[in-house]
Amino acid sequence: MAKRYIGIDLDGTRLSYAALTLDQGRLQLTTTAQQELTAAEQLGPALRELLGDDPAYSDRLAACLPASQALIRTLDFPFADAKKITAALPFEFSTQLPIDLAAYEVIALPATRSAGGHQVTAAAVAAEALSAALAPFDDAGLPLHILDLSPFAYAAGLRLKEASVLVDIRATEFTVAAISDGQVSAQRTRKIANQLAADALAQQIIGECRLLGAADEWPLVLLGTQGDKLITQLAGHWPQVCLADPLPGTTVEPEFLTTVTLAVRAWREKSATGFNFRRGNFALRGEWQSFKRRLLGLGALALLVILSFSVSAWINHERRAARAEQLHNNMVSAYLALFPGAQTVVDVPLQLSAKIDELRNHPLLAIDRDDASVLKTLREISARTPNELAITLRALEFEPGTTRLEGRTSSFDAINRFAAGLGQSPLFSAARIDDAKMSADGRQVDFRLLLLTAKGDVQ
């Protein structure tokens, strides 16, 4: 399965989901889905239902906290070392806030150079709010890798090149952020009053943009669950208004712009322009255990497969060994039947081959001898017998130099032709008919034939 980058967004009672995959270096939108919740406790089951199968170990999930849940400050440091900044961050942050940071998780973005040294953007979120945001994922057994903060998560996902204003409009609040070089340089968050008219809300958003110092030539980039509903009103008060484009070249429905942007943020997991509160006491801990369980399961399955193959191979070996033993015993029995006088049987094929060679070299049976043998004589008789003659041999007497044949054929002419053919053989010096007479039934002719080898004499 291809690695997925998954964005999850919750605005009020609406839960949205989007998944991206990487195809030849380009992000492709594969899935979007939404679900309305009737109760907060439905979030965990609804998340699992939207995701379907359990996320693979390589999948990356990202979600975002609303800006109203964080305290955000820009801090100055005379050094840029990340370890020093991390150590000094809580103290420096506490000097700007009249609260006890013991109950907060404080993190900062990488330092940037400023006129007086180095600046960092830091955010503090109550540990209770983080626990509440992560609980549905942990309870559902879903590994949330990135928990970012609006509008920084969207800036990291969109990577806006030119100076612009990013406007995130939600069901109960909106956030405007000045974007410079792809980073949030300033941001403001305001609650939305109940039953506020669309044009009045648009004017309120424009006012917050003015307070950020946004210039008229900066485009207003909209996203959020309500962003597309105000584009007409905002366009009446600002020269350039457009919807966010998280996947250039891909059409994304307006209600999924936020979720797709978060999926892109998951792809840019180590982005320097976004926060990730999945750290410290809130670090993702259960994913390795889940992966470990899967590895153990796969290992057990592999072991079972190997064991099955081993047992099967052993059984096949035993069957073949038994079959081989049976065949060996059969060969021994056949050999002893052919050669009952054999005293020792060790290698039947080898011993049988030796016996065949012995028979081939026997004076009476050898074919390759210069003088006649039984087999050589029979082969010559067969070769010199015309195919159209019906001849039946009843007896053959072989002696060195002389061969006597007795048989029956259809006519006297057949006997003459048979004898004439044998007489032309270089193996025989003569072929003589000793006797020929009609059979008792008068239908065939019985004969006796004498063959002399080239070195034999007539007896």
C-alpha cells in the first residue's frame, strides 16, 4: 500500500478527512470524506470509520488546534542555539504572561535573524487542552503524528510565496495572519458573534487585516469551513480575494481546503514554519508498540509458513525414501529372478550392466564378432526374409559353421525364394533345401533348410 498523508479537521460538529499519496514526486488527492457528529464521544469511532482500515506504519496523520487555544508571542534572544533557546524559553515566555506555565506546553519555531539578534515565535497550549485534543485519537488507536496550531499549520501546508493575508474562517471564530516568505509574521483571532450577518462579518475580517498592517495589494487567501461562503462579501471590500490552493493543478472542493492543507502539512512533517505539540509528555508512544505487534504477528506467520514447508518437505522426503527403498527391493528381486545364482547384490543397475556386457561378448550371442553367432545369424535371417512371404520357423539348430531351420510356409515357390534370399547373404556360403513336402492338411509346405556359414562345410 502507498504511503498516505492524512489531514483531519474538526470544526464544531463537522469532521473532515482527506488523504494524499505521492505518485512520481507529485501529491495526488485520493480520498475526502465528511461526517456530522451529534456528540463529542462520537469523535473516536467517527475517526476510525472515516479512515477505514488501520493506518499503515508509514502513513502520516496531521490535525490542528484552533488559534484561540494558544498563547502566541514573539521572543528575542541574543543567540540562535536551539538547545539554549529551549532552556530559556519558559522563563522568557513567563515574563510576558501573568500565568503559571507549569500547566502549559511551550514550544517555539526555529530562530530567525533580527536587528537585535534572533527572534522566535513561541506558543503555549494548556496541557489539559492538548490531552483533550489527543484523547480521541489515542482512544481509537490512531497514531496522530502532527498536532499543529492554526494558522501556522496552514502556512506550512500552503507555502505562500508572496506577501499575503491568510484568513481561516471557522464556525465560531476566524483568524487572520500576515504571511511573509511563507511564514506567519503576525496573526489575530476573533470570536464570531451569533447570528452575525455575512457582510458585517466580512467587514470585521477586513478590519482585523488592516490592524495587521496588510497592504491592499496583498491577496486575501481564504480557507476554513466558512471561507467559501464569504468570498463574495470580502471581494466587495478587498481588491484580491481567492480560495487557498493547497494542491496546484488539482480541484479541491472548498469544504475540504482546510483538510487537504493539513494533509500537505503531514507531508511536510519537519516543516520549520509549523508547530508540532506531539512532543515531551504528549509524544506519540503507542505506534512502535502497534508496529511491534504487527511485526510479531508477521514473524509468527512467517515461522508457521516455514514450519509448514519444512514438515511438508520432510514428509515428501520420507515418502520418496520409502518409494526408493521399495524400487530397490523390486530391482533386487528381479535381478535374483534373472540370475538366481548371484551371491551378493550391491548395485543392481551396475551389476545388470555388467551381465549384459558379458552376454554381448558371449561367443554364441555376440553380434560384433567376425564369425557367426546365434544373434547374428537370427538377425541375418530376419533381414534376408522377404516381407511378403509368410514363413513360420519351428526350430533352429545352431552349430559353428552350420545352422538348420525347420518351418512351414505357403508354397514351394516361397521356400525357393526364402532359400535364394539367404544364399545371397555374405554370412552364409550356401543355403540348401534338405526337405520340402505338403503338410497333412494339404494347405501348406513343411520344409527343412541347411545354412552353411562362410567358413563352414556341408555335413
